[in-house]
Amino acid sequence: MISNSHAGERWVEDSSEPEIPLLGGDVTEGVVRVGTTVRRPMGRNAPFIHALLQHLETVGFDGAPRYLGVDAAGREVLTFVDGEVAGRPYPAWIADERRLASVGRLLRRYDDAAVSFVEPEDVTFVLPSDPPELPPAPAHESELIGHLDVTPENVVFRDAAAYALIDFDLVRPAARVDELYNAMLYWAPLNDPRDVDPMLRELDAPRRCRILADAYGMSDRDRGRLVEVAVLRTRRSWHLMKHRAEVDGGGWQRMWDEGVGDVIKRREAWLDRNGAAIEAALTAA
């Protein structure tokens, strides 16, 4: 792996290196490993993401890939972050509470590093279009550029602790409570049991929310509004996923065809039944 410890790394194209497909993502296809690098197709916000990754490197955050440039095929080149990543079906260690707490600590480190990011004048973040019937968003202002895709597939572990976040394709302006909801969604998890991986199905979701919150250092204000944010984000998610499937196709369409809309509807009902228990766990003295 190329070192993540300093700026100014140099990458040289080597056509003799084989391309090894990297699996696990739901949307981005064509991601490969080439030696100590990862090659990815560039999305609509590639320049913005590259600037963010360079900012993270500048401020000393070592829990993300480094952006190295563009290869001869027009793909972005990133450092390959070596370590352990959960594939599907998830391994038994996905339920470990020490690993869970380490995810909260890593996310806090990322957010603290991202909060000082300033969008370069020559780079514009492009928001995807929203469907006209989209329900309202939570009434809070953005605080930073959130990762907002803290799935088990996007967290690299070393020595049984969360070491790095990968796949920054879904970054966008967000509040810290949005980041924590996103992490809890996948790691608590916040879903109807029928839609949860077997390794996470029998766990105490409110307790795991509290573990994440404590490890992150979640504010009292955000603990009190987490459930409301979860419900509002879930309602919006159904419309957004349907819209992305219709407009962008690809992995979005595949997920919709596989029933993600029904999963989201069941999640909303599950949150209605369990929201009080989650809030009690988050706010208990």
C-alpha cells in the first residue's frame, strides 16, 4: 500500500500491473485495484471529492484514501487502503461492540477534519435533482461535508478497530446528526428485522445507538432529535431512491427492482414502533 502519512506522494502509471475487481458497492461499478492503487470511474462531483480528500490529507486525517491523479483510462487514482472490510454476507465480527465504538470514534475524527473544508472557487458541488413530491428535510443547517455512506463495506478495519472510510461518492453538506443517523442505520441497525443481515438481526439496536453516540461524543441536542431526523430522512429516502432509479438507472435501478422501496417503508414503520426506545437509550443519564 502507498503510505498515507504525508503529502506530495507520486504515482507512476504501470501498464504491467493486473486489474483486480473490487466488489461490495451498490452503485459504483468498475472499481479495480491496480498494485497499490484503486481506479474508479469519475462521477459528477469528482473534482469536489478530490478537493475534499486533499483537504483531509492537508489537515492530517489519515483515515481516508489519498487522491493521486487520473490514469490513462480517465479514472481517478486513489491509494489502496489495506485492511479488513466486511463483505456480504457479513462476518460474525460485525456485531462486536468494540468495533462498533471504533466506528463512532473514526467518524468523529473525520467530521472534525471535514468541518474546516472550504470548497475551492473553481469547483462546484452538483446536487442531483429532487422529485417534486419530496417530503421536507429536517430543519437544521449543514455543519460540514458529511460522508453519509458509513456502511460496513465502506469502513476499513485494522487490528479489530475502524481505521479508514472509503467510497466518498455520496458526500454532501450535512449536519453531525445526519452522519450519526447514517452510521446507526447500518451499524445498529435501524431496520425491520426481516431486512437485517443475520449477524445483526438479534442485536439490541437502541443499545448500539448509544454506543455509537458515546464513542462519537454526540451532543445532547443531537441525541434528542436523532429519532425525528431518522424518520424524516427515511420518508425522503423512498422518494429519492425511486427518483435516482428512474433518472440514473444502473445500480440505483437494480436496488429499486430488488425491493429497496419496500425495505424503506418497513424501516419507517419500525422506527415508529421503536423510536421511543432509541431516544430513551440515547438520552439516559
